[in-house]
Amino acid sequence: MTAVIAKRFVQNPLLSPKDLKPSRAGLEIACLLNPGVFTFQNKTWLLIRVAERPQQKPGIISFPVLKAGGIEIIEIQENDPDLIATDPRVINYKGADYLTTLSHLRLVCSDDGIHFYQPEGYPLLQGEGEDEAFGIEDCRVVLIEDTYHLTFTAVSGHGVGVGMRTTKDWQTFEKQGMIIPPHNKDCAIFEERINGKYYALHRPSSVDLGGNYIWLAESPDGIHWGNHKCLIKTRKNNWDSKRVGAGAAPIKTAEGWLEIYHGANANHQYCLGAFLMDLNDPSKVIAQTDEPIMQPEADYELSGFFGHVVFTNGHLVNNDELTIYYGAADEFVCAAKFSIQDILAHLKYNHAT
């Protein structure tokens, strides 16, 4: 049962794979996912993760990989004994893992926050170099002073880590490299410095010891990160029992820094929750929601490329109104409105860690 009622846009899904064109001939868009969100030139912008693959042929699994000379298509017979293809997102072939799709980041904009189009003259953001050979995914965008900081998941055979690029005009970008090495993702930088330091939430992963928990890091320059501290852990037999991860940049409120996060259970159902950090010392978690503030309920959240998923890494704040743009069922881009005060009212202070 959700603690807060999300007011889903009646126009949902706002964007579907059919609404955008593939980046090149021979590829099709399999899904749109989890956009970063920002305002620029008085418009609402989404930086959408666009996942592409070759048009599939009967009896063959094919997928794209970035090489130095461009995109290479790999084809494998479905009955190949060296192929493990039980997950629609990842396959294993001869002991090596590959993604079934190749993701890039694409800009779309809107005058009303509902109807989006792809403007001319803005580049696609694609993987570059061997650490991004399987694509770049799930970008968070934060404006700090006059510079937009883009933190995204960089995927390759080396693992999954956090890459960063910065821009002032969305035309030219400065690569900052891999700022947190594998295995790590879900990196959201705070929108302002606290006591002269940059702060960020991130999610290292462990399969044998520990778990998929939300951590805090600090930095003198927003690029080099250290003094890491575990903040939020999974909760046994709860909606966030398997993994947790940060959404977008924390929201500054009078009560503290409010973070919307995702959690998943053992059945891979993804919901949204919230927690609150101290304004002057974000390493102190002072409250957390027990129940999700949003869970998959609509048809477009329950059925898609990977169903039973609501996942966000982008939002806009207008006084008490929080507009969350989110990925639904790993296929569609949707939006919902919340009251920030409503979310704050459902926090449980006696459960603070």
C-alpha cells in the first residue's frame, strides 16, 4: 500500500519508443528509460536513455556493441549451448556478459512539460571509449552555479561505473571520465555545496558481502570523491528488500534534504520512497518512509520491456509541487505530481538510521 498518492499525468505515457527515430539505419528503439530533467531556455528538457538493438530475426539473438570504428552487431543462434538468455536485459555468452541493447542519451524539450519533441542542432550523447563500450545510461542532471553536471552509468566489459560530463550550453561537453569506478551507479549530486563541499549519493554493489545500499560521498571540486559513508540499507521483507538507489538531486526543504529513491524487492518490483538528511550534515539520515510513495499500478507500469517498474532520476520543483518524470516498465517515459509537504508528512522519524 502506498503512503502518498501520486497524481499521474492523464497523458501518460508521455513518450513511447515509436515517438522517436533510431539513431542509425538497421537499429530499432526497444525502450525509453529514466530521463534526467532540467530547465533551459525557459523550457522543460528531458535527457532520455534510448535503448536500441538490431531488428530481431527468428532463431537469432543480435545486439550492438560500440567499437573504435563504430557500432558492431553481434549475432548468436538462440540454440547455441554457450548462450544464457533468460533475462531480456542481459545475456551471457561463453562466460561473458553483454547487454541486449545499446543505450545513448537524447535531448527532448517541451513548452508545457507534457508534449515533448526533439529539437534540431543538439547532439546525441553516446558512449565514448572502452569504459562506455556497452553504452551510457540513466543520467542525472544538476545545475551548480552556471554549469550542468551530468552523472550517468557507464557500461562496458570492465563493469558498471559512474561517468561524468559537464556543459554550459548543451552544445559542447567536457568529459570528466569515470568519477567512481565499478561497480557503482545511481549517482546524484546535491544542487549546492554544503560548508564548501560538494556532496553526492551513489550506489556501490556487492553480491557476496554487504548489499546494494545508498552511500554518501564528498568532494572539494565535484569530480574527485572520497570520505564515503553508507546511508540507506535494504530492509528485509519490505518493498525495498533487494536493492535501493538514489533518484535525482536531493530537494532542499526547511526540514532537511529530501531524497526520492527507488527500491526493489526479490521479485524485481521497483517502487519509489523517500528519506530526509540533515541540512548541514547530510551524512545524518533523520527520517525515512516505511511504505512506497509510488508503486507500479497503471497498465503502462505493469507491462512493458521489463514490467512492474517505476524508476526516476529526474524531477522539477515548483514551490510545494514536485513533478517526477519516470521510466515505466523499462519502456515508457511518464510523469506524476506530488506535494512535497505530503511526502514530508509521511516520513517516520523514529526509524532514522
